[in-house]
Amino acid sequence: MSETEPVTILQRHLRLPYTLSPGAMQAKFMTAVREEGKIYGNRCTQCRRVIVPPDIACALCWADTEGWVEVADRGVVKTFTIMRVPFYGQQIEIPYCIAQIVPDGADGAIMHLLQEVAAEDVRIGMRVEAVWGAGTRTGSLADDIEYFRPTGEPDMPIDELIARGWGL
Amino acid sequence: MSEQAESGARTIEIEFPYTSATGHAVGVFLTAFRDEKKILGLKCPQCGRVVVPAQDYCELCAADMSQWVEVGQEGTVVTWTVVRRDHVLYPHPAPFAYAMVRLDGADTCLLHTVLARDYDAIQPGARVRAVWKDERTGHIRDLDHFAPIEEQPS
């Protein structure tokens, strides 16, 4: 026997590589992000909300959607969470903030990282803007927008946020 | 934009890095792999079977097992399947075979791999011998594969 310690631990590294089709609507959205650097939504035929990312049906009304509506790459923090726990593969320095952001002109929200702001200073209603990456765009907002950052504009008042139905 | 460009197929890779305890029997079994290139089994005090790979209890009798037995480096292919397509999770590039190998002196089969020149020539009862890695870490794949004995240079 060698003088090394007995084996007591198993290391197993399982990997699940997926290739996914995003479907026709998401593909059109992603193609616009990649080719135009623009964010689009569509509109519910019943409640008239502008849904971002676009979907084939409204998640609230179950009604069909229509149209193709350009929205801004800046907007309002609808809600957020702060990551304080380290985990395997973490790329971002903790604590950091992941927010749901309602782009101007939209009612639906996209989820993204907030930076250039201390996590504890993030507020619901805060105005933020996208910082696009300099590299080749892929069509995925998660990849092509590096993060969102505060614009310094006045917050959207909570009452207005609730009146727009974003408290859901 | 081409149709292909609009398909937007994405590749996502999810990883699960696990660290778990081997338990006693498997720990001893893998330590012998790493340090001695030996394959150990445990003999059941009740049914007398030699169980490889080692486990703490006999799965037939539920009896505690503590009598260690070294089994052979050679054994017999009981059943097998040939893998002809590559996959990232597979231990070898295709083609290779997964095989249940009953080692000499053992009463159970070890699930492992067989690398052969001719997979059509594998027969039930084919004799194989363990081929070890030079750098061993205390893992089932310290035993790199089994090779048909008749194919090895003598």
C-alpha cells in the first residue's frame, strides 16, 4: 500500500448539453436582437398589454396576440432579487442584483443583471438602461446585453407602477 | 436572413458537479484500484457469494459483509452492448462496448467497458483482461477498460 489516504470521496461531473429550438415567435425576437440590436414585443388582442418577449398568447387573458411593437432598451425595475450566496461556476462578484425590467413601451418584463449600482441601493421603480456588449451578437438578450445600469432619472412612483398592473 | 439564421437554435449546457462519500466498502475497493491495481470483492457470510464491486451488504441476504477477497484481473463477458455513436458522457470514443464482466473468483458481474479491434467477434464467454491507467485517482475508471485476451500481444 502507498502512504496516501484511503479513498473516501467520489467526484462526479454530470453534464447535460441541450440544443433547443426557441420556436417561431422567439426566433423572430432573437433574430431582431441579433440583426438590429432592438427589442420587440407584441400585443394582446384582449387586454392590449405589450408583451415582451413576444408570445403567441397572452399569459393573463389566454387571448391571441398580434402585431410587432418595438420597445426601448431602457425601462423600470419591476422587481428584483439579490444574490448573496456563492455557487459553483459563479461569474459575477456577490452581492449582485437580478431584476425584472419593464422596457419603456412594454408591459411585460425581461430579466437581467444590474450593475454600476450597489445591490442594496436597487429600488422597485428605478430607471435603468441596457449596456450592450461589444462582441458579435447572438440574439440572446442574456448574452448580447451585458447588464442594465441606473440612468439617474427619477424613479417611477410605486402608485403608477401598481396602476399599470405591474404589481402582479 | 436565411431560414437557418432564423431558427435560432441554442445550445445550453447544464453541469452537475457532485461530491459524495464512497461509503466504507466502495472506499476500500477504490483505494485498492488506485494503490495496488487490485480488484477486491466481499464474500457474503450467509450465501457465500463473492460480490464485485464491493458493497457493505449482500443484496440477496442483506447480511453484513466484511471478508475481503481479491478476484482475478481476467474474467468472462456475460453480456455486452456495442456503442457506435460518440457522446460527451461516454468514457471512450465510439466504437466501444459496455459489458458485464464476471471476474475469475467473483459471483457477480462488474459493469465496465471493453475495447476491441473487432466488436462483431465478441461472443458470450469471451475472455477479457483488465487494462489499468498509469495515473490513478481512486475512481472506477482507474481501470481504463477490459481488452480481449486473444487480441493482446503475449
